[in-house]
Amino acid sequence: MKLFSVPRTALHVELMLRDEHCPPHVHVDDQTSLWEARFAFSFVSDNVILMDIDPIEEAPNTRTIDRIKAAIAANLAKCRAVWWEKIGTCCLDRRWMRVANDTVTILPKRERGSIQIHTARYSPAANHAVTLILQDGTTLTLQAGQGTDS
């Protein structure tokens, strides 16, 4: 499913709809150079990360990768909304988090004083709210992009 074009290129950002898996990510492929790249995004932070390029021998140049990342960053709300609508997860279930200075940080693993997320929901209609339901039953709501990933 094509989501949007990458400015100043002939590339399109797509969400594949079969066998998708966490983390949330989109695909970009170049039919002429025969490479495909995957870019991860988050419901908590505004980070866009290059996951991989296949085949690496055909990888695009840094300028093209930067243009793709910028296009995804500019369209994060759309990426999140379509991922949630089609895939149905924020990929935060059973992840560990920390709250400090009113900022939620998603952790790569359990740390002392961390809190486990039971499940998460996303609502593009509610001002892009991410609701985290914690293991103890409490809830925490934040705007998508207002937290951090470590």
C-alpha cells in the first residue's frame, strides 16, 4: 500500500500488508536499482531509523537515505495511523518504560525502577494520543512523538 512519495526522487514509501511484524516500519524500493530498504518509526518518539537495505551492494547514497528519512518524518502521523489501522499494534506490548520529568522513555530491556507496559492503543482522531495500559492497570496517555526511545 503506497503511502506517499519521497520528494525529489522517483521513490514511494509503502506499508506492506502481509506478514508485517514489529517494530513499526515502512518499505522503500527502487525498481531500477533493485534495492529495498526498511525504515522503523515509533509511536512514542519521532525517530526514524534505517533498519536495513537489501542488497547492500545496491544501496542508495546517503543523500537519498536522508531524503527518505525526512519524508517519513514529515509523514509520521500518516505512517502511524495506517500502521494502527492495518496492523493493529503500537508494538509496545510488554515493553519496559521509565517516566522521568514527565517524559516517557521506552527501554530496550528491564531496568531498575522501570514499569512494564501491558498494552498500548493509538488514536489518530484523539490528537494522535498513545494510551499505555500498564501491568498494574493504570493508564498513561501521551501525544505520539512526545516521548523517547533508548
